[in-house]
Amino acid sequence: MTENIGAGSPASDTPSPGDGYVGDPSVRAEWDSRYTERQQLWSGQPNGALVAEVAGLTPGRVLDVGCGEGADAVWLARGGWDVTALEVSGVALERAAGHARDAGVAVRWVHAALTEAALPPASFDLVSAQYPALLRTPDAAAERSLLAAVAPGGVLLLVHHAGMDTHQAHDSGFDPADYVWPSMVAELLDGDWVTEVNEQRPRVAPEGGAGAHHTDDLVLRVRRLR
């Protein structure tokens, strides 16, 4: 769907394993494997920080980065948002599209990595990235892609697990130093941005689903002035 997003790809499109994914195939394979291992990986409920931070915003165009099985995307669409949802896992996108159909809402699905998605620049009133697994690069490509997608007057909301960014590499191969954390995005902000929230707070965690054991969130909410 990536090649059509600039023109507004049909919201009824359902992603499939052969749909022209754009990104690193090994990253896609890793996440497809994680989703395949479980019938449902996440809770099926919208993330608590998203619900809290979006409460005062006027619905417009939103980009859901790393949409997973679609709980946030469906919730936003039900709230009147025009939703574009991006995900590297085709397995997750198929589940997300099914949930959207069941809910009777329209979502544009993009099967791509954030840095490869060719998103229309400065066009989203809200960019939501809830616990994203964005890989770091020397040129800060993922961080810059998040900021570049926000329209003037729009908001970037980045939420992550507090404390993980300071952990040592795990025996499993997971190294927090490989990933993007809110502080790295905050370091790139210039005079075109105002920080509205930058804090650690108790997480409002839905019951069940992977990641439910994390108790605190890092919440970064910044608004683009121009």
C-alpha cells in the first residue's frame, strides 16, 4: 500500500503477505514470527497514554506507527480520526484489518518500515508511536521520519517503557542501545517545536498482552509550530 498512500490508498485494502512490503525483510520476518507464535500478542485495548493525551485534541489525520494488531487504529477511527496505520508485520496487519472490519471503521494500512514508507511530509495532525521498536541509525533516520510526518500545528506523541533505555544487552540478543527512545527525538527538536509533555508516569496498562509487566511510561508530546 505504500506506493499509493500519497494519493490516499483505498481504506478497504486488506494487507496480505504478498502485498509489496517495503523495508528490511529480516525485520519483517522477525515480527511475523512473533505474531505467529501467539493467536493474539497484545491486549486488544488502546494504549492508556494515547487515550489520555488524545482526549483534548480535535480529530484530523493521524499516523499510527507500529500499529500491531490495530487496537489504537480502531479506537482512533471510532473517535473520528482519519487513520493511516503503518506496520512491518504482515501477520499483524491482517489481524488489524480484520478488527477494523468487525468494528465497521475505515483505516489505511501501510505495510512498510517507517523510514522506507515514503509518507507524505508534514501531513499528519497527530503522529502516534506507542512503544515502537525503531532501530537507531547514525543519521537518526527513524527519529527524523517521526518529526517529518507532523503537519504544522500537529502533535507527535511518542510513548515508551521507562527504564528500558538504560538496561544492558540481554542474552536473548536484545540491546536497548539499538533502538530509538524518546530522549533521542527530544534532542533533535529546534525552534519549530514546543514540548508539551516530557515525563515519566505510571502506566495505565490494559490487562493481558505482551509488555503488561512494565509499570511506568516515558511520554513525549511535542507540537510543531511551523
